[in-house]
Amino acid sequence: MPVTIYNTLTRRKEALVPGEPGQVRMYVCGPTTYNLIHLGNARPLVVFDTFRRYLEYRGYRVTYVQNFTDIDDKIIARAAEEGLDPGVLADKYIAEYFLDAAALGVRPATVHPQVSQHIADIVAMIRSLVDKEYAYAADGNVYFAVDRFAGYGKLSRRSPEEMLVGARAEIEGDKRSPLDFALWKKAKPGEPWWESPWGPGRPGWHSECAAMALRYLGSGFDIHGGGYDLVFPHHENEIAQAESYTGQPFARYWMHNGFITVDQEKMSKSLGNFFLLREILRRFPGPVIRFYLLSTHYRHPLDFDLEGLEGSARGLARWQKTLDELEQRLGGRAGEAATSGPAHPLREQVAATRETFVAALDDDFNTPAAMAALFALVRETNSFLARSQTGDDAGTLAAVRACLKELGEQVLGVLPLAGQAAPSSREAQVVTGLVDLLLEVRSLARQHRDWAMADMIRDRLAGLGIGVEDTPGGTRWEWRG
Ligand SMILES: [Zn+2]
């Protein structure tokens, strides 16, 4: 049976058939880095990280791109409040992001492109759209002419009237039509800006993701993901630009996770009803939060409550306790090779558990059903352990242990329960400060024409997953997978 996922574009569950056999290319919209992430931001991280792990378990190679929006109105406003340069503020919260992600067991993506590092790609795309008259410049801004793209609305399936309601807040004097959206925004005094054919300015959010997805994955890549709130206008606008630019389909499958709500209302910074992940990590280990997020189907809304988290803590503790007991019984023995003793029905249940687990995740990534299969195995194992004597059945016990580790640790990423300690802001600040310091040393080395030293610093940082790029505006760095 193939992996099937619900495709927002077609409103159907479909078999996932990658463009290139054995290789899945996936882009997921990442955070705007102006604050610590809240639980609602954490859900897509965990969902898509687990989905990636599952695809790998099913034998696919996965190229996973998750961006950082490090140029944005909110970043500029927050930087002004904190008295920081917007680039410094964004780097600070990128470092914080990686601490939170690590606490949740979220692996770094293959690439984490940052907008500030891809202005040339974005400008090239916008310039081509203007040349082909899909976009127009007006007083230093550039807008996409929505009526030039016949497919507009195909993802969100909204009528023009409905889309207008969403766009009303954006009506500005120099747009030709209220639905048109900004690809390039003219610089306002005091804001960061980059040169462009239309004068100094910065890219619009929708252009950033479209250009970076195309840059790393090419057109017609497999999966574009994100929160359900991004369907309109963000993803609709990405499609309009990318498909007008390349003349090809943009992404073939669209996956969207549901909201996290509090008392049935969407958790968001603007509503002020959010829980910072960092606050929750002070009370619950990362694996428990991950377990909690995966206990609800990714497309369903998840109404946040502490009792739910406490329930997850108890549930995951049972898995860990069973695993610990197995380790203790098996001792140092590899166990996998041991076949002594009669075959027990539990042995068959291990095989059945794997089948049920895979069938559940193949069916639109049904994590709660997959977890229920593991719960059943844990229950049976516990009653088996209560009856069996040490020394017998090593093969059976080893099979259970291998199954729990493989599915609970490698695929779901919720074991071991101990996980990582909650990170501190202090660590993130120190990491950012140290990288900045090294880059200053490198810049001095370059001034003294000490190329060997400059190259060594760049290479060693690359070894730590930090990419360094020298641009006319100075040296920038970003996290790479
Ligand atoms: Zn995006």
C-alpha cells in the first residue's frame, strides 16, 4: 500500500507518487523570527518532522526545506522596541528556534534558507514577472496582477468576493485591484532595504517562500506544507507567482495542519492567548509535548489543555517503563539473535503492531491510530512480563524492544522520555554572540589578507552547520542542515 495524504489542492486523499522515484522534495513554511515560538508554531514543526521521519522509514530520501522569514514588518517593529538591528534580532530568534526544536526532537531540515540571504533570487523572480506583465511597479512598490493568473483561488477555492474580504485590510492607493498583492515593498525611513530595479526596498512575504522553494526544490516539487491558516492568502499567492514565473505547476501536494485552539479559539500572538513553548518546556519534557501534539490527527484542531499534556506524560511514561523493563531483562544481550524458548503469541503481535502502525500512517498520516497500536503492544508486553520468568523468551522480548525503539524513537521521536533538557535563552544568546565574534575575527583576518585563517573559520563553522556568505552588504550567516 502506498503512502496516502490529503491534498488540499484536490480535496482528496491521494497516493504520494514522488516526481523522482525514491526521493521526496518537501517545503514547509517556517517561523517569522521575531519572538520565541508558541505551541501553535510548534505543531507544524513536529508534524512535518515526524512525517519526514516516516517517509525515511518507508525508504524515501527526503529533501526537506524549511525557511526562516527574517525580514518582516513584525521583526522591524520588535527590533525597534528592543533597540536592536533587525538582522541581529532575527539571528537571535533563529538561535532560540533551534534550541526549542532540539528540545522537541525536531531534526534540522536539509536546508534552512533565510530571506536575507536570497534577495537576488527573489529580485530575479520579480523582475521576470514584471517583464512578462504578471506584475507591475508603482511608485517603488511592485504588485502581482491577480487577474493575469487564471488559476488564482484554486488552492483555497474561494470566490473573488470571499477573497476580497480577506484582502480588504491591504487596500493601498497604488494597487490596480484590491486583490493584487505586494511582491516588493518600497523602503520606508529607518527600515532595512536592498537595492532593486524599482529602487530600495524589501521583498513581500509571499515572494520569499515562492523564490526559496523554487531555488532549492525546482518547480513541480512534491509537497508544500504549513499551517491551515496559510492557505489563503500566503500559499495562494505563492502559487500565482511561481506558476506565472516558471509556466509549470509549483507543488504537487499541499499538506496543512490544523490550528491549536484555547477554549475553541485559535492560539495566536495577536489574540494574546498563546503559550510559549519555552514556558511549557519548564513543566513538561520535550518528548511529552511531542507525544501530545501527535496524539491528535494533524488535520484536526487541537484544543490545548494541561490535563491533555498530563495524560500524555502518563502515557509516554508507560512506554518508557516497559522499555526500561525490557532492557533490564535483556541485560547486555543483543537479544535479536536469541531464539531460545517457544514462540509466544506476543511475537506475532509485534509483527501485527508494525503492520497496523504502517497502515495508520499510510492513511493520511494518522498518528493517533499508529500510537494506539503501540499502546496495545505495551499493554500485552506488560502482562507478558508479569507472567514470564527471567531468562526465557529473550527473542520475544528483544523483538518487542526493537519494535518500540524503531517506531517510538526513530519514527515518532518521542522516546527516550528523558529527551533534552529545556534550553535557556542564555545559551541561544551565547551561541549567536560567539558566531558573530568569530565572524568579526574572520573579517579582521581578511583585512590583513590572512586568507588561510578566514577560510578556516568559514570551514569550521560550516562543519557545525553554519553557512557563511560574504555579500556586498557584509558577512551574513545562517543555519544549514
Ligand atoms: Zn511560506
